[in-house]
Amino acid sequence: MAVPLHFQSLAELAECLAKREISSVELTRAVIARTEAVEPSVRAFNSRDAADALAQAEASDARRASGQSRGPLEGIPIGLKDVIAVKDQPLTASSRMLADFISPYDGTVTTRLRGAGAVLWGRLNCDEFAMGSSTENSAFHPTSNPWDLTRVPGGSSGGSSAALAAGEAIATLGSDTGGSIRQPAALCGVVGLKPTYGLVSRFGLVAYASSLDQIGPMTRTVEDAAILLGAIAGHDERDSTSLRTEIPDYRAELAGRRGPWRIGIPREYFGAGLDPEVAAAVERAVEHYRGLGCEVRPVSLPHTEHCLDTYYIIATAEASSNLARYDGIRYGHRSTKAKDIVDLYFQSRAEGFGAEVKRRIILGTYVLSSGYYDAFYLRAQKVRTLIRRDFLNAFRDVDVLLTPTSPIPAFKLGEKSDPLAMYLCDIYTIGVNLAGLPAISVPCGFTGAGLPVGFQLIGRPLAEADLLSAANAYDQVHAWGRKTPRL
Amino acid sequence: MKDVNSESSSVSSVSTASSSPSAARYEAVIGLEVHVQIKAASKVFAAVGTGYGHEPNTLTDPVVLALPGALPVMNKAALDAIIKAGLLLGCRISPVCKWDRKNYFYPDSPKNYQISQYDLPVCLGGEVEIELPGTARNVMGEHKRIPLTRIHLEEDVGKLSHGTIDSLVDYNRAGTPLMEIVSEPALHSAEEAYAYLTSLRASMIYGGISDCDMEKGQLRCDANISIRPVGEQRLGTKVELKNLNSISFVRDGIAHEIRRQIALVERGGVITQETRDYDGMTGTSQSLRSKEEAHDYRYFPDPDLMPVAVDEAWKDRIRATCPELPFDKQRRFLEQYQLPYTLTSVLVWDRALADYFEQAAGLCGKPQAAGNWIVNDLLRELGNAKTTLAECRVTPRHLAELVKLVDAGMLITASAREVFAEMFATGEEPGVIADRRGLRNAPSDGGELEQWCRDAITANPKALAEFKAGKDSAINAFKGPVMKAAKGKANPKAVDETLRRLLAVS
Amino acid sequence: MADTPRIDIEHVAKLARLALTPEEKAVFGSQLAGILQRVEALGRVDVNGVEPSAHAAAVNNVWREDAARAGLPVADALRNAPAQRDHMVVVPKVVE
């Protein structure tokens, strides 16, 4: 049975479009139809504009007809996490604070996707302001995992992973501050790439923690991730943290760079708390690489135990300041109960933010406040230096690190009510953000209960081409991301 | 330039007014925090235009409005400007500086944090040279060097206007590059504060760093003021004075605050640490609502911006663009051109005027004459015509030509004034005007002048005898008749010379 | 690190301009106490001589030249404003 359009890979569809076997309008219609069919149960979207998407598809077909195709993304419907600015579309960050906000501008990745001919499709649900690991912190509604609707899709980019797994988009963009692309990718059985900090512009990304946030692709295959990364990566003068670096043709490099790679297994990532079924699936992936002739050796990242604490100090400190702009003055939710200007801030923010956001703002405000800065924030910044050093030391002996992406598969909606328990979901992903490294989650099978499992490959700074090649060496054989859930 | 005169005269009036008997027992300690807007085409962290007087909210972009997802990017020109300010004022330029977020909520602050510099500002130390009023207008006053603590770069905030029931916010000003220049608490009187601001403002204008127009908010000043008994080393409780929105208000406000504190202490009162708002129109101040909580700005390094490393090459590039400052220029003018102090004290405060003078002086070789023409005639005409030097039609070359005509005896002073007035109006060459109006002297070597002089001497034997007896001024008795015969157009110098030559042989 | 840090939740919420209900204060207070207890482990890390990282990678001197681009039209600038008048954002009266 032929794979329906909405479940095909980006690379396959690009070829079909190039050969004029299908049109972008046909493809977009198929994706819209699929979305209408499954969205009531998945609820991956905060909003979508079918008419706008079809208009973009028509424009794309017209370009192709006149020989103006812009490349492999031409005419492909791509979903964006609702933290990325798209001009004249809602930008809510899944917060009541921004429930009515319409962006008057395009973010840089948005501009680049338009420039590449993509059809921008929908605003995808997430944890409020990207704070969370289950998408349950969305102010609007939770999103279900397409593999088990009673379970979470992961987070914070849970709408992006669920929409992709459910066939509601051909590829999506997420954002990753502590694992928010990789963990939901693992939990939904798709590929998720967090690029090197600074490779993809953050201009137009609603900031959670500025020194950690990165936008990245979520796709069905590693090859698709290479294509999409190529379209969004590269220096941007509107983001001071954007790196000036040559962007290779990542897709072409997949074939050009062959192993064997020296693979490091950080022993700290296989300890208590790791689900045995996840451990087994990851071990099978390691075996695959051994079979390819890769040298697999244990390594140590001694400061791993401090990653979570360091992360929660740095991320919440930055967030407390980044989210100060949401005050109901120039835009956003304004309380009608305020008795004066000062009260307006207190009430608007109390009404506009959800519990997790408030919790992180309070923690972040506290660690920056007078008398605590040195003990918390400054110390965390120093430990961050040590954490990055750990990784760079490890990369003296190995080319990539291989770890589980998430210690556990998708959990039940409502299962984790304790914030600390939720924070532990990110235990294998946050070190990468603190160190600013690229990392990819690749699907590597299912648990006995049919829940997807992913492993993570971590690369050297700006070594995305190597990372993608190494990931592809597994993915092109197993292609777990091509499996589709019954919905 | 009229400003300088009127301001310096009011300085002396205030200094006499503030010397009461009790005041002598106290010393005031004043530190100034001066905010200077840097002149730049775009904002300090947003690539959108700057300006004053535009329609509300027409100078914004996602960064200025702090829309979700917007990010700051540094404006190189703002860094160049603050480095220049630092070099002009003798600051140490930090080899590395960084950006910090100052977190506080206020409706004019779009992000609810201000990007500023906390522990690594661009400039450290430095000083502002000031001159206090002299004992007379033509006597140079005492010079002092007021040490600076630091200068850092930050962003300006938006503007609030207050209605009866609500307030309106305009973000045009938000993000304008702003320097904060912090002095040590090293000023001791309102006059010193006044002189400090005058000098600082001139330096910034000289450097092309800012226009420092206080009416447009390009220069704003807050003062921290305390008093202590003379001889006491510890600082007294300081009061912050805000809204000092003209240089005169700064002086008057500080003088008022010092008097208020002394009177309070003399009455047995205690000075409380507070912020007071000075109303320059009424000359009164009132306490602003005291802050309910101490500020906790939660400074931390801005993760959106990278640090700045300033190397020697960069500093050298900026140093090459640094002008001579007014007091240095004044010392040079006094020495190089032998100008009187009064002329220099007018010329050096306006860079364009000083340059004008130097060009004219160079062209005519008569610095004092050129200086006198500029300070007396040019400035008067500019004032009367309510115009500026930039728009003036009299070029330095015109002025130099005029000086040369007078010096060569081609024009008498009265005629030269007429020529100047017309030249100011039309921009014509002075020689052309003189010729057209028939003001140019007849050639001084013509036989006519000699004949007139002979006639005058012959007609007045009494004066001749007096002159021969050694009374030099007797020569003047012959000049009147010569001028009369020449219908006023004789060159006085030529007349004098001719008379002396003839008298010597008479 | 300070002895058993405790969050003065009212003070911190005030700094953060968040009105909290008594229930929120209680819940957040205990949750954050738990987190802080965990975070205390950082105090045991030897950070002598370690430079703090404010960024993932150290790059200096990132800037743009001083040129203005077209800004937002007023209508776009105020598009999301909860209240506006005369092309300005309206807020409750600000008392200095």
C-alpha cells in the first residue's frame, strides 16, 4: 500500500513535486484534510489558517510552473511551534498572556522558510513559553501523543512532535532550551535536532532562556532534518549570538561523510532512573554502530549530576528577565481589575501566566536578587564552564556521544504533578544546551507497550554535518520514524 | 555667545547671594549624574531611526517595543562615541566591557529591563576641567579638575505624558543611545556644578558626540547633594535632586538645596535620604513619594549581547578624531595669538567660532584685530539677525580681507564698520563694497595729502611751536583740518605719517 | 552557599510583579524550597579559578553599522495595544 502523502518524507515529496507528480496544492490539501481528521484527538495546533496555507501552496505551484522553484522545501507544508513569529499570524507561546497577540513581523527562520518556498502551516502547541516537558503547561489545551492518546507527546515542542507523528505536517520546527526538541521527538518517534547554539537565528523566537534557546528541525528522517537545517541555519545580523560560519550542504554531506565514528558512551547517562526498555533499545542502537565497525568506548562527563541544578538557575534567571516584558502595557493580556498602574503589572501578570511560568519567574528572580547572586547565578555560570569543559574533553577521544534522549517513554497525561519529577525528564538533554552543542534524537524502536524510544547523538560545536551523517548511518537502515500510528 | 555673557554674569550674582554667615560653617558635597544622548542615526540596540519631535510611536520596531522574539544588536557608532567621550575626558578605556540587564518595571521601559553596564563600563576615571568665575570679567578664574567615576552606555526610555485620569506612552525616545557620566562627589558649590556642566557640555559638543540640547532632553542632570561641617571628612546624608532640566536650573536647584539643608540643620532638623523634584519656574523643591522598597535591580550579564573588547588600534582610530578641548584651545590662543583673556573666553566655547577665528587670523596675520571683529561685530550682527555662524555669509576670508584693508590704511574704522554691515547682509567681498560705496581711501602717496598737510601746518604756527617743544599730542591739531580737506576719506595712519615727516623738517 | 536558603516569596513576587494567591504562595513556597535544597549541591562544586560562562561560546564585538531601517508603521506598532489614543499607548495614570 502506498504511503499517503501526509506520511511521506520531505525528501520523497520534494522529488514528487519536482517531477510534477503532485502539486503543492494537492499536498497541502492532503495535509489539511489529515489534520481535520485527526486533530480532534491529537490537538497539536493552537491555530491554523487553511486558506492562507493554500494561498501559499498556489503561489508555490505558480513559481514551479514558471521555473522559479526555490529548492527542496518548495511547496512543502511545514508546521511552526507557536513561539516563532509569523507576520499577521497569532503568536501565543501557548500563554493566556499572548492569547490575542498577532505578530507584526516575521522571525528570521520564518523569512528563510518563505525564501525556500515552504508552505507555513499552523501554530503548534507547546508548554507555555516553552517551559515544560509534556505540553501540559499550555494555557489552551494539552496535546496527545499520537501513539497513545492518553499519554503526553513530550515537551515543550509537543505540538511539533505530535503533529509530525500524526501526519498533520511534513516537517516542523521546534525550539530547544533544555531538551524541548529532542525529548518530544523521542516520545513521538520522530527525529529532532538541536543545533549548535548560534547556528540558527533566534530573532523572532519568543525567548525563554536566551543563552540556551535554539530553533531546530523535527522530521521523519535524518535526511529530512539535514534538508530543513540547511534552509534555516546561517548567520543573521539581527541576532548578536548568531555565529558567522559556513553552512555546508548537510544533505550532500550525508553521503560524503562515512564512519566509522568513535562513539563515546557517557557512563553518567545510564544510571538509576533509566527505564530498562529504553536502555535496551538504546543498547541495540549502540550494537548497530558496533556492527558498522565503529569504536564504542565509555567516557565520563563528571559534572553531569550538576546539569539540572545549573540549568534551573541559569534558565529561570534569564526567563525572569525575558518575561518581564509581558506586562499588558504595549500588548498582551491586561487585567481589568487593576486599581492603579502598579497593580496593573501584578494583576495582568498573575492572570496572564500559568503556574509553571510563575514558578520559574519566582525562582529566577530569587537567584538574581540581592545577596543571592553570587551563591546561585554566578556559581551556576562557573559550573556551566565546567560542564562544557567535560564535553570538550570527551571529544578529544571520541567523535560523538551516544545517550538515551529521555530516561522514560511517554508518560500519562496528568501523571507528573510534582515539578521536580517533571524536570528530571530533561536529565539527558540539558547538558547539551549548557555546553551549546548540537545533538539529535533519532527514533530507535518501541517499548512493549508500543511507545517510541529515541537515542541521542551529541556532536562537537558546529559539527552538524558529522552528527547528521552518524545519525543517518543508523536511520537510513532502521527508519523508525517512518512508522505511523493508528489513529 | 550671548548666552555665555549673560550666564557668566548671573553666576556672580548667585555666588554673592548664597554667601550667608551660617553657610560659611558648612561644606556642600555634590556629585552629578549626567545623561547625554549620543547623536546617532539609529538606536543603540535597534536599527531604527532616532529623533526628537516626531509623531508619536513612529520610531519603533519590534526591538524598541520589546515584542516577543525581538533581539538587540549593538550600534557600533554608539561605542565609538562613548570611547571618544572617554578619550576626551581622560578616562581609562576598559579593554573589555559587557552589557548587563537592569531589571525594573516602568511603563516607559518596554522590556522592563534596561540594557546598561554594571561592573564593566566602557570608561573609568577621567576628569572634567572647570573654570570658576574670576574676580572680574577680564580676569581668568581658578581652574579645577573634577574627577569622574565612570561613563557607561545604556539605552534611553520612552516618554510618558500625563493626563488627568491616565497617562500616554510614546516609545520614540526608547532605545536612543545614552551615556551616563558619573562624577565623584567632588563638587562643592552650585557654581562649580554649573561650571562642570558648561565644560562637559562644550566637550561633548566639540567632540560631535551630542548636541546636548537640554530642551530636547539630550542632556539631563541629577545631583546628589549633602552638606557637612567644614573640616568633617565623613559624607552627610545625600539628597538626590531630579528634573534639573536647564543648566541654570541645575545651579539654582543645587544652591536652593544647599540652603535648604543648612537651614534644616541649623534649626536642629535631620536630613533624610530622599529624592526631591526641583521646580525651576518657582525655585522650590518637593520630596517625591518615597520608594516603598529598596531597589533590587538584579543586574546580570545580558545573554543576548556579546562583550566588547577595545584594543589599542580602535582607540587610536578614535583618538585621531578627537578635537582640542576648549580650555586647551584657550591656553593655546593666549600663547600663540597673544589674545586677551576676554577674547579667548568668548571664542573658545564654540568650536565653529574658534575655527572661524583661526582661519581669519591665519589669513590676515592680525589675530587680535580678527578676534575683535568676531567678538564685537560678528557676534552682534549674528545676534541681531537671530542667525548662526553656519548660516553667516561673511566668510573668514572676507573678514581677513577687511582686516587687511584697514591695516593697510585703505579703510578707516568707521568705513570698515559700514563695509562689514553690508558684507554681513550680502556676502560680497569687502573691497567690492568699499569701492562701490566710495569708502576706499585715496592712494596715500598722492600729492594731495601732502599738500593738505603742508597747508594745515602753515595755518597753525602755535601748534607747530608746541610740537617742536616736545608736546607730541599737538600733532592732533593738524589732523582735523587735513581730514576736513580730505572730506573724511584720508587714511589716519597715512595722515599721521605724512604730518610727522613734514614736521620733522619744518 | 547561604545556609538553607528560603525564598521570601512575598518579596520575590513583588520584585517580579506577580500577584499571588495565598494558595499559590504556599504551594510555590514549598516546591521552591525543595528545588533550592537540591540546588544546594552546586555549593560543593570546586569552582576555584573557573571563569563564569554567560554565553555558550565566547565571541566578542558583534555589532552593526549605524544605519536606520524602516521601522514599524504606527498601526503595526500599536496593533496589539490593549488601549491606545492619539497614536500612544494608554496606561492608568502614572504617579512619579
